[in-house]
Amino acid sequence: MLKKIERNKRRLSSSALVSIFFLYFWINGPLNREEVRLSSTERLTGFAIPKLVGQESARKDADVLTIHKREESSTHGLLMNRPDKAVQSGLIKATGSYQAKSKRKEELIARASSFLKVDRNEIEIVDGYAISGSNIYFESSPNQDHIQGYAGPINVALALSLDNEIRKVAVLSSNETESYLRKIRKSGYYGQYDWLPFDRGEKSVDGVSGATITTHAVGAIVDRMIGQITADQPGYASTGSRVFSLTVINSLAWILHILFIVILFAYGTVKKVKKTKKGMLVVSTLSLIYIGFFLNNSFTYVSFMEPFVGASLSTFTGIYAFAVLLGAIWHKNTYCKYVCPFGHVQRLFIRIPFIKQRKVPIPNRWIDRIRNALTAVLTVGILLGMRQWKNYEIFPVFFGGSVFTISFLIALLIIIVSAIYPMLWCRMACPTGCILDTISKINK
């Protein structure tokens, strides 16, 4: 009896901490990195305005320059987040800086020409902006790199018209999962920006369920880019007397999605519901189809770290994560057993009759150690700024339909191996399962 009381006390304390965590970040937003503001010259060339070293008379014929530039962290992580400070980057040859400037200028012209569908000769570069007739083209990187997507900075291309309308928005480059980017393109998300006026106060576009972090980041970047150009080039674009702001909102469809997920959690937690083989087969199939292939929105340990690396928790993600944590605290990791689509696809493959299961030739204690070590390395790496490590769990590629890719083949191989050696991925290589199992053990 005393043990049960102590266990419930631990669980209540853990639940209270989880509730405080989510309430804090829902109200206050993420722990954001300070905005880094570069001059137009730095945006175009990658260098600050050069300055000759020493006395002008003595250095008139020299080709050595010193570059003064703010130091910027490329990690964007919690553990290495520090204030920017002015530093000297050393000495370089003038010819090198001009070559770099010329190269970047030509690259900008080439991208602007393709984006605006105009001849290169019709484009003029003015203070880092590509201007063609009544259109202005520019890119978010590096000026808006402090706004993070799921896996780090996103370079967004934006074209505006002189009539104060957005012509076109697109993602040029990022470390985001390709299946999510494809989902955003197919949803028509970018089309919502076409000819959207930015001189008439507040505007909003709909986000994409299953890719909320990426779509919200793109919206925030576009909002900042318009603020940037109206400040830098008031002769080309102006918001007039009304302050422009752009927000990305989630459609109400997320309520249906979260309701389905909550039903799966209820199936796993309500003791009166018998967990039969047929029932588990139905649950596995529904999770695979709906959460896996339809939503492509498996929960991962990365969601817990989003507020620490500059990404907001959406209401959908917040409720999803909250349910996952409560399931680990009170019911021995409900998510991995009853909700996770990648776990269910392994269970379905195990049912294939001609696949013979074998025992893993590694002691269980070493399996646990390998998973613990992988989880520790990945977690610390992401907090240090290795945002591309978020794509370690490659099942979004499997569910995203990227069949003719190496990542899909690797995911398929993992599934086959995990059918031969039952649930091997979950037992030895899944950081999400490792964290949730650890929470369950602490609250036993």
C-alpha cells in the first residue's frame, strides 16, 4: 500500500512538471535566439565593407584588407547559444573579396531569373536585391537564419511587386525532411501567398497538418523579409500607414487528427478494454494508415526539444506530446505499444508467415546500452545545434512515399531486419522509445 502511494506521488509530481512545462511554452513561446541583422552588403557578398589596414599612404598599393564582421553562431542550439560580438575575421586579398562578390551576384541573378521567369539582362542588383521591372526578388539567408524550421534554417525566396503584393514564395534550400516539403508543395500552401497584399494590415495563411513547424517557420520568415525590405527599400515597397503582419494558422482539421490519436491512447490505457490479437491488428492497421501514411506525423523525442532550439509548439503538437508523456508516466509507455505507426509496421511484418524470427545475438543489457548511448549523443548533438540530426528517425521518408530514395530503402531494410529480429529498431536504436521507457521506469 505504501509503495502504491509513493508511486502515485511520483507520478503526480511528474505530471505536474510536464503540465508546467507545456503551459509555460504555450504562453511564452520558445527560447528564441537573438535576431542577427546584416547590412545589405553582407547579404549580397557574404562580407562586410572592406577597410585598408594602416596608413593610407603606406598601404595605397597593397591588396590586403581586414574584414570587420559580427561573429555568428551557426549552431543555433541551446548549449552554445551566446550573444554575438564584433570580431575581426583576419586578412584576405582584395581580389578574393571582389571575386566572391561577383560570384554571389551572378548566382543571385541566375536564381532571380529562374524565379521571376525573366531574362538575366533584365535584372539589376541594388543593395542585395534583384530588381526586374516592377518585381523585386530577394532571399532570406543569412538575414533570417535565426528563424528555425524542423531541422534548422530555411532559405526562402520571395518576390514582390511594386503594387505592394507578394508575387511568389518558395523554399530554396533547407535541411527539412523531403517528404514534409513534398507534402507542403502538394497542399497548395505556397499558392496562398500569390498576390497577397502586404500594405493592408494583418494577413494569415493556413498551415499544413503534419508539417506545422516548417510552414509556421516559412510564414515567420516571409513576415520578417517584408519588414526588412520596407525598411531597406522604402522607394520600392511600403506598407503605408498600416503595420503589416503575417501569421500561419492551423486548420480545424487538427482537432479530428488529435481525437483519433487520443482514441488510440484510450485503447491502450483503459484496463476494461481487452487487448486481443484481433484488436491489436485493427489498431496497428489504423495507426499505420491514418497516422503513418495519411498524416505522416509520428511523434519523436525531438518534439520535447523544440522550445529550446527556437521552434514553437503548436496546439496539435503540444496535446500530442502531453498525451505521450502522460502515457509514459502512468501506463508504461502507451505510445510505443499502441500509437507509434513505425512500431506497428514492424508488428505487421512479424505476422508475415514466411519470415522466421530469430533471437538477437547480443545480450539485452548491451542492447539497452547501445540505445542509451545513441539517445544521449543525438540529444546533446541537437541541443548543440546539429539540427540535421533531427532526421535520424527516417520513418517520415518511408511514410512520405519517397520510394526511389536511399532513405526509403534503408527504412525498408530496418523493417525487414526488425521482422527477423523482432522489434530490433525499437529495442536498440529508437531514441524516442529510450526516453519514454526511462520515464516509465522512474515512475514505477
